[in-house]
Amino acid sequence: MTHTRLILALTLALTSTAAWAAPAQDIEKINGSISAEAGQTVGNMETVNGSIRIGTGARTRNAETVNGSITVAERAQVGDMSTVNGSVRVAQNVQIGGSVETVNGSVFVDRGGTVRGDVTTVNGAIGLVDTDLAGSIATVNGNITVGPGSHVKGDIKVEKPSSNWMPISIGKRKPPRIVIAANAIVEGPLVFEREVKLYVHQSAKIGSVTGATAVRYSGDRAPAD
């Protein structure tokens, strides 16, 4: 009886493992939005003209679109995320196993987020709240807010605009606003290749600064420009 039960237990375990290890199905589309429902496990999510929605507790590999936004609900797990024309908005306690990238659109990661890669935009704001970022932050023409309690292990860079990235005259735009909020940490250097307004909370810790002068502040909000 003991031997029979052991064989049965091993059989069930192997069956369960095989089912769990089966590759998750990709979701692909050209025109239209796609989604992973709450608690669902899927493979890569790719569309061209449409948004991507990842539900609460869902798990997916990479999420990529061209014309559309990406929205991630609480406690989801996702790999790289990228869009060209659209924003990326991430709710609380989300694990991002790769990088987040947009060209024309903002990126926001809410409390408890973890990002193992970088966060980059060209024309779009970047905001983190109580988020751990293993990589770096980079933009050309976007505001950056490293919100309260956030930890950036890499650097922050605002790159000089080129004609390929931004054909509109830079002289007509306000300088990007960079805020390092209360109890935030940026381990790497802060490098600015163009004019910015840099505000650093008195309780924040940052690396070396090149290309700007940090204005220290106290209180809940950075000074107005």
C-alpha cells in the first residue's frame, strides 16, 4: 500500500509539474487592444495599433505596442514593456523583470514597485513612488520625479536633444523639471546635457551632479519653477 501511494504521489507531482511548465500562450494582434485577465498567465503580449492591459495578479513576459498605452494592475508580474506612442502606467506592488521604454509618452510606477531594468523616454515624464529601480533613468524632454522612498541604483541622465528625436525647436520648451523627493536615493551620478531645474529634498541622497545645480528643499513639495 505504501509503495502504491508513493507511485501515485510521484505521478501526480510529475503531471502537475508538466502542466505548470507548459509554455504560456503569446497574445498577438495587429489592430486592436489586448489584455491579460486577473490572475492569468500568458506569454509575450504584442500589438501594433492598440493598448495593452495586464490585470491584477496576472503574469506575462514582455509587453510591446507601437500606438497604444500599457496599463498594469496591482500585484502583476511582467517583463520588458515598450511603446512608441503611448504611456505606461503601473499600479502598486508590481514586479517588472526588465526595462520600461516609451518614445512619446509618460511612465509612472506606483508604490511597492520593483523594476529590474531601466526606465527611459524621449518625450514624456517619468514618475516613481516608493519604487526600487535596479537600472537607470534617461529622458530627453521629460520631467523626472523620483518620489518619496524610491531607490534608484543606477544613474539619471537627461540627454541633449537631436533633430532625429525632437524636430520642434527646444528654445520654445521649458527646461525639464527633476525632483528627488523625501527619503529617495539615487546611487549613480546625475548627468544633464541640457538645461534642467533640479530639486533635491534635504533627506534625499544622490550621487555626483554634472550640468546642473541642485536646489535643496524641505516639506512635501518641491518649489515651483
